Amino acid sequence: MGMTITQKILAAHAGLDKVEPGQLIMANVDLVLGNDITSPVAIREFKRMGAKRVFDKKKVVLVPDHFTPNKDIKSAEQCKVIREFARDMEIENYFEVGQMGIEHALIPEKGLVVPGDVVIGADSHTCTYGALGAFSTGVGSTDMAAAMATGQAWFKVPEAIKFVLKGRLNKWVSGKDVILHIIGMIGVDGALYQSMEFTGEGMASLSMDDRFTIANMAIEAGAKNGIFEVDDKTLEYVKEHSTKEYKIYKADEDAEYSKVFEIDLSSIPLTVAFPHLPSNTKTFDEIGDIPIDQVVIGSCTNGRLSDLRIAAQILKGHKVHPRVRTIVIPATQRIYLEAMREGLLEIFIEAGAVVSTPTCGPCLGGHMGILAKGERAVATTNRNFVGRMGHVDSEVYLASPAVAAASAITGKISSPEEVVG
Amino acid sequence: MIRGKAIKYGNNIDTDVIIPARYLNTADPKELAAHCMEDIDPEFKNKVQPGDIMVAGTNFGCGSSREHAPIAIKASGISCIIAETFARIFYRNAINIGLPIMECPEAARDIKDGDQVAVDLTTGEIANLTTGKTYKAAPFPPFMQELIKAGGLVEYVKERMGTQE
């Protein structure tokens, strides 16, 4: 029996010729990542392990992005712990506010991940880098601590579900709709403990940003990782962003998959996930009138330049609905700067939206847009669990930047066609 | 042998309800425990007794990677979690910090809130003392047993690394 892409990467990093699903292995990691929520716990455990230094100063990445710029005194103290640790350990990839961006947008942009890498991060959306043909997965703080100390992590080799993409997306339909559609189809535990492997001729029509969005939400189907086959677009992205050596792994022809889905991209409609699970998806023929109070366009899922461009395209010349607080958060400083140069920020501000410095803030109910009791938000983020963006009786509807921007204008969940045709 | 009363929840209990992000500006176990399960069960912190056993459906601990979730549950006094299935990051976090967990769909479905439950971690036997019914969870693979025996990943790494100079 052959191996999947993920199995091959894991085997290579464990020094094995072959691995089987279910096998427990110790693998070398190429990058270990943490943020301001998870790193303080990891640093505490790292010290408890008796570790004196990190295994490689170049391979540890610390990004204070969740409650930053520091939202309160306790958050400031947590960030201070990370800053001092980064200084003591001479960690090269520590990104202070001003350099900082949302980790999963920042790290590919900085060229820190390339195809064939094994990456673990103490953040569940670490699976984002699967878009680059890397094995990347979220872990906890103790795993992060152990990997910082030893350069290794333990894994159970996953089975995989294969998604064969064909066709092209229709107008306004994006990577966000693809992944929401898939999660709606297989459920929030539909890929539990497994890899989601994306391949097929339809892949070519998906931008790298679309692929990042799709891989990003693999965790929302319970997956260990989401991974795309490497193609010309991947390599173009890698050449533009990184000088690191990469390795392309292809699945064996006789690789075994627990399931295979054929996805016709042209059949995917605009999709919105209703509270309180990402799998609770609906399409516009079943949505009806749902008034909203807030729109958030940003996050590690949809805060990239192409997301802001789409939102600006829809908001241009319009005003946001007076009832709707519209918050736009470019995911990194570079995206922020580009958006400014392209005039996107002006469009947002003219429309009556606010533009924030990069932060995860509202996505996890941290700061910069918390919901009150009974309020509803349309967000381009990734989770709509109970209380996720604020009060336990508030609601989050997950959607693409196009739907979010259209909804900001109309004041209810709306398709872009209602606004711009 | 662990013994305690069951506190039961449903499917897809996510880490945001186990410990909401608004409390993640601290990593102190006691402070986290004070808000454990608050958004889904405000009474949890009053009813939980040391040794109690949490029982849940499928995909327990889905969502964020925050280790604060199993830390909060452990610091609340919960001695073991029995679920139909666990989300994978929660699963490894629980093993890594030494919070016993068991995947046993039948027991997770049958046990009712308030039942007295006994668990033998070494054999994987689960007994519902209220109904007299017994169950068997699949044993952990040897590597995980080693981790658990060492007392979690910190101790395991400590043993392997020796003292770094």
C-alpha cells in the first residue's frame, strides 16, 4: 500500500521509509510556533522540563497576535513573558507589534514555511500552511514546549480523505465557500484524526489565498491537517517569498484513502455557517431576512489582500448600513500597507467602516469588536461557537469577504448580487 | 481506581465553552477553573466535587488548541473524562498534561448525569455503580502508556533530555 502526501512527509521527518495509519512516531519539526495565549504556558512547561535553550533559534517563531496591541494589564504581562523569553533565547523570529501580523498570514508571507516542511504550532489554525504542501498542525502548549526543547514532536500517523477538485468557482464564490460547503457536507468531526488532501485539475483555478483559507479551516472538520498538492502556483508563491530549500511530496498512486470526494467547484454556491457550528451551513435560497449588528472582515482565515480587494470592490461607492459596525482588519503590516497603497483603506473609511491594526482580537472574543447580548455578526472568521465573539447570547455567522461586505451595506445577511449585481 | 459522580454534556463541546477566550489573559489553573464550563453550564463550578468524572458525546474539546481547556477541567477537580470521541488537539493536550481521558462510546452514551462511576485507568474498565453495568475502553497504545506513566510530556522529556548544560 502506498502513502499519502502527509504520510510521506511524516515518514521522511521520522527517518522511516514507510509509515502506516495509526502508527505513533517521533518526527523532527522544521518550525515551532506559538502566540501570546499559548506561549506563556509553553514557556512555563519548557522551564519545568529543565531546558536551558531552544533546539534552534531560527526554527522557533513567536507571534503575539491575539490580545495585542495589549488589551489589558494581564495581556501585557503575558506578552512581556514572551518578549523576555525571545530575548533570552535569542529567537530570530519574534515579531513585535509593528512587525507582527496574524500568525498564519504572517508566516507564509515571511517565507518561513515551504513545501515538505513539518510545522507544529500552539494554535489550532496552524493547519493553514498545508496550502503550501507542508504538513502543519495545531498542538497544545506542552507540545510546543517539548518541541522547542528537543526539535521533535510525537504524532499518530493519520489516514486521509481525498478531495478531488474539478471545474471553476462561479462569480463571487471563494475558497471560504468551498471549505464551508465541505464542512457542511462532512460535519465538524467529519475528518476527525485525519488529513484532508486536496488535489485535482480544479485546484489550478484556486488562488493561493483561496487555498490558505481552505487549509485554515480543515481543523473545523476535526482534521489533523489539510494539505494541497504542490503545483506551479505554489512554487511561484514560494519563489516570491522564500529562499528556504523545499521538497515536493506526491501521494503514491496506490495510496489508500478512507474516503474520496469529487468536488465540482462550479456547483458550490455562496455559503454561510449559522450559529453555533461551522457545519451548520445554509445557502441564500434558505437564508431569509436576518438583520445584523456587526461585520468583521479579517482573521487568519480571510484577512489577506485578495479578501480586502473583494470587500473594497463591493463597498466602493456605498455606505455601510447605519445599524452595522463594520470592522476591517488587514492580517499583516504588509497587507495593511498594500491595502493603503491600492486605496482600499480609503474605500473602507469612506464607506463608514473602521480599519484596525492586525490582531486576532474579535475572532475569539478578545477585543476590537465584542458582541453584546442578542447581537449578531457576519464574520469572515472561522468559528461561531456559543460566546465565541462575546456574550453567550450573541451570534456569529461565518461567511466570505464578499458576503460580509454586502451584508454590511444592507444590514442583513446578503449576497453580493443584491448590492452590485 | 477513580470514583466519582458523572457530570454529563452533549456532542461537540468546544474549547470556547470549556474556557472562554475572555479569561485567557491568565494561565493560572485556579483562575481558569473558576470559569470552567461557564458559558454552557454556569452551575458547573458549584456542583463539581474533587474526583468527579466528566462524560460527553462526540468530538469533545473541538476548536482551539488552548491547553487552558484541559488545565481548567483538571484544576476543577475532574478526575477523568469519558467521551464517545475527542477532538485531536484536546486528546493530545490531555495526555500531555496528565488528565486521564477514555474513549468509550457505549459508556459515554449510557452513563447519566449524577450516576456514580468507577474507572480503572490501567485496565480501561468503567463501571456504572448506579446501574451496575460495566464497559471496557480500548487501552492506550504503549507509547501513550509510557507518557501517562511518566506523568505527562514534561516528565517524559525531562527523562529523555537529562539536564541540559
